[in-house]
Amino acid sequence: MTDITDYVHRQIAQFDNACQTAKPSMVAYLADYFAKIDRSQVDTLWVEYNDDLDLFIFWLDKTGKTLNRGLAGMIPKEHYPTGNFSLDEIEDELYDFDLDDDEVMEYYDDISDNIHNRFETWFIDCWKQANQNNAQPLPAYFSEHDSITKYDLVNHTKKALNNLEKKHGWTCLFE
């Protein structure tokens, strides 16, 4: 068996390769998606991902009310870099290295944090490329689910959730 450091580097490298492979598909999907949005109803796009790296785009009206819910906002998996990649499988495989539970969780957290950071960078880059020919992109914010800090996909800055609510005058965010 390889040593744990090689294993960690290999998992991260595999994910990086998967990101590069999936990028054209996600960019094309997003560009097509942007073209189909009914701007008379949709005021803002709210993009979140969960621990399994599932991506959801929610449409918000001017009050912050969600116009689409649940799986209706999920981006189809065929555009993701995850393929055969699974953080759950990595956690299971870490136990093969004769580590105690605390060590397994330490390595798992390191890998998971790396993957989430790479996933965010990958998605933000895909969004930028898909929007490069869009003269007036909708306001759009991106984060891990339930995060209080959102990444502004148009202005490329981080924003606090309460500041966004004030800026947009949302009265019923996600009702």
C-alpha cells in the first residue's frame, strides 16, 4: 500500500483532473442556462452546493422569494467533476492505513477542505467563462449551503448574507 501522503496527493490530483475534464461541459450548460432565464420574473440567482458537491441554482424574485425549489434547481450531475469521486469512499479508504479514528478524521478533513476549495474555484471559473459574453448578467451569489458568506459571482467579492438582504431589500429570503 502507498503511504498516506501519496494517497492524499493522488486523491487531490485526481479531483483536479476531473475538474479540468468537466469544465467545458459545465461552461456550456451554464451558458445555455443563462439564455433561458425569464428575466421578467427572476431578479437574482442564488447558487449553493452541499457536502456531496451537488449544485443548486435558485431563482429569487425582487423580494427574495424562491421561485424554484428543491431538485428543480439542481444542476445535472453529468456536468460535475465528481464522476467516480466520493468523499465517503475516501473516508473508508483512510481506515486501510492503520490509523486511529482521530488521524482518519484529520486526514479526511484535510482532503475534504482541499476538495471543497478546489470545487469552489472550479465552479467560479466555469461561471465566469459562461458569462463572458453576457453584457448584463443577473446578480448571482455562490456558497456552500447555509454559509453566511456568499461569493458575488458578478463582482467577484465576498459578501455577508445580512448585507445582501439589505442591499437587495429582500423581505422574504427563501420563503
